[in-house]
Amino acid sequence: MDWKDLLKRRESCRVYRDQPVPRTVLDELVKEALQSPSGCNAQPWRFLIVDDPQAKKRLVEALDDDGLTGCPWGDTVPAFIVISELKATLKPKVAERYDSQKFAQMDIGMAAMTICYAAADMGLGSCMIGTFHEKKLREALGIPDEAKPRLIITLGYDGVGHPPRAKIRRTFAEACGHNHW
Ligand SMILES: Cc1cc2nc3c(=O)[nH]c(=O)nc-3n(C[C@H](O)[C@H](O)[C@H](O)COP(=O)(O)O)c2cc1C
């Protein structure tokens, strides 16, 4: 898909068709995410594809963070990708100056963005979910102590089928300066 079309087409999708996403497609999304940039090329991430009904059920229970959930429609989601942060190994001089995890959340955000645009390019809807009960999610998916789950991406075929929504965004003038704040 043309980049400008893809920019319009990618939007948060919260209504999915009851249709599984083939494992090969989910694997391809992660393979494309692995091409994302990261600070010092540290790649401080691990991706967990969750498409098995039992594993999904456990994940969906972890979406309830003591009464707060950003994904009340979790039980309708065909597949999830959970991105966890790993300890980053930075280049020695960078590691001396900065905390090893300084760039890790940015890195994960970029990988997540790659997944969402790649999904849109493949005709899939996606939505990033930033809220979940960390302990329940760890237990649900066997995420070890040395990894920190950061983001969940929901994936599936769009159940609404409308043209892309108009994006509600700050204007260019509000959001961008030139040469001085
Ligand atoms: C880090 C992050 C966390 C998000 N968490 C949630 C969430 O928990 N639930 C949800 O419905 N959308 C979530 N979103 C989606 C945003 O609400 C959405 O990207 C924003 O409103 C812009 O809309 P658009 O994605 O359709 O362009 C999240 C997005 C990001 C980048």
C-alpha cells in the first residue's frame, strides 16, 4: 500500500470479525517488527504471539487492572502480540553515560508501530493496549522476572469496514516549531 494511504488506513481498531488471523501472518508481523531501529541496536524486546484460546482467555483476564481496563472488548480479539522489555546492552560509551534502559521503551514503541503499520498493510486492524495487570499477565503467559511487559497489541480483521476515520490531532502549528521553541 502507498505510504500516504497506509498513514490514513492505520487506526485503532476495537471491533473485529470473528475470524482467526493465520499464524503465518502473525509471525510475519513480528518478523517485520524485528527490522525496527533501536538504541545501539540493542533490540531489548521479546514478542509473544497469543492466539491459542486458553492463553487468550488468561491474557484477557489480565486486561482488568483492578477495575481499570483499556480493552473491555478483549474477549472478541482474534490475536494479541505482547511486547516485553529486556535488559538492553548499549555501546560502552553510551552505557557509561546513560541508564541501560533509557531507550528501551522508545525502542518498543517503534517496534509496536511497525507492527501496526504492517498489519494495516496486510488488511488487518490493530490497537495498542497500554493498561493491564502486570502480575496477572506475567502469570498468564509465563513472562519471567527479567522481562517487563510493556505493551499489548490486539490484531484481527476489522469488523466495521468503514472508510478510515478522520484523525483527531493537534494542528501542525500547535505541534511543530522551526529552529526555536
Ligand atoms: C502507548 C499506547 C497505549 C494505548 N492504550 C490503549 C488502550 O489501553 N486502549 C485503547 O482502546 N486504545 C489505546 N491506545 C490507542 C490510542 O487511544 C489511539 O492510538 C489514539 O486515540 C489515536 O487514535 P488512532 O490510533 O485511531 O489514530 C493506545 C495507544 C498507545 C500509543
